[in-house]
Amino acid sequence: MKVTIVIAALLLGQGGIAQYASYLPTSTTGVIVEHTYFTLSYSEQHEQPEWVAYSISKARLAKKVDRRNNFRPDPTIATGTPEYDDYRDSKQHDAGHMLPSRPMQFNCTAMDETFFTSNMSPQLSHFNRYKWAELERLMRNFAWNNGEVMVVTGPVLKGAGNPIGETNKINVPRFYYKVVLDLQHKKALAFLLPHKERMKNKLLEFVVTIDEVEQRTGIDFFPALEDQLENELESTAKPELWDFSNPQNDFGTDKKEVKKCKSADLQQKQ
């Protein structure tokens, strides 16, 4: 596919938390796409995002929409993105969400857009469904405990190889990362996970400095932060400032809203 630069506003999306809209990472590809509730930088070479940035707020964690596995190419990326069949051709890998659908189940659009394949990366099935899912739960709990956080997540594309897919070749990364920023409490944390099928390690064992993730990816994560604060947050890892205990996944369900959303979906299909 021919590489084309997609020009998009550098925002977390119109539904994102406004205070985080100015703190997006740099892009090494120049292909930045804004969706309604998240922004991503896409790598055509690797057929997946190099990062996805989004916000999670405590106020939006109650589930209002049922998950619908609507995997499909992203129409906003001019060069195209993989077909879901490219993932299904692999018996070892899932189409792993970078932005998970669960924190976006506060309305239909937010949930639905997480199933664009521009938000996917090939993850070993057990890794995706257990250790990566555990880290995703922890991000939601960070938001629950702190009010709101910004998360930047993605694969480490340097060294990625052994591609999957028939129509589109999607490189398999060796590592994945998550970086979380809490502006209100002026703290940040980074995780770097080896892409392995089964891991018994606790998430604390994967905490690293943001500087290390920047060195591995070539991405500058928070260039808009004041220099002194940026240096402090990115050069040190302080997991003791965050609550790792008993990450939960049940933040309530608004059953009336779920029914309304299902009805609206049916009307749109008719």
C-alpha cells in the first residue's frame, strides 16, 4: 500500500477530557488520525498503530452499552488497514485492542470505534486475554481512584517481525507498553511487557521509566509538559504513588441506557 499522510487535529477526540488534549505524543510516521474519543498514530509499514491515546474518567466507567465485536478496517486511513480476516488467519494471535472497548462502553460510538483495525495489534491469545487484560483493568482502576487519567498505549515496533495475515502483512511485536498520566496529581507511570504467551509476573515487575519506553519506541510522550515536570515524571518510576490493589472490572450498569442504545442500533440498520 502507498503511504499517505493523514492530516487530523491533534486532539483526544471531541469527547475526550479537554485538559489532556494538548498532551499527545509525537508521531514517527506522520499519520495521525482523530476518532471521536481517541487519537492514534498509524504505522503503514507495520499495519498497526504505533500509539493510541485516550482518556478514562471515573464518571464514564458505568457500562451503558453492550460490547459488539464489530471488527472492520478504518475508513479514515487513506492507505487502508487490515481486514479482520488477516487476524483470523492466525491460530495463535488475537486482534488485540490497544484502546480496550470496556472503558468506552459509555455510548455506542465510543465502543464501536474501538473495533477499527487501526486500533489492533497481533497479540498471542493468552497474553491478550490475561496479562494484557489485567493491565487494562488496572488502568480503569487508576481512573476510578484518581478521577481521570490519560493513557498512551501501543506495540514496540522496533524489532517486530514474523508477520501474520494473507492480504495485509501485520508484524508481530516483541513488546507492548502503556504510559499513564494523571495531570491533577502530577504523576505518571509506564509499563513495558514482553510479548509472551504465559506470564506469572505481577504487574509491578513490568514498571519502567517513561524514558525507557521512549528509547525503545522513538516517541516523545509528553512534549507539551513543562520541562521540569516532564523530566521529573519521565526519568523516575514511582509505582508507590498508584494503587495496585485488587483491580476491579464492575463499575455498574445503566440498564435503561443499554436498551436505548440497542434500539438506536437497530433503527440505524433498517
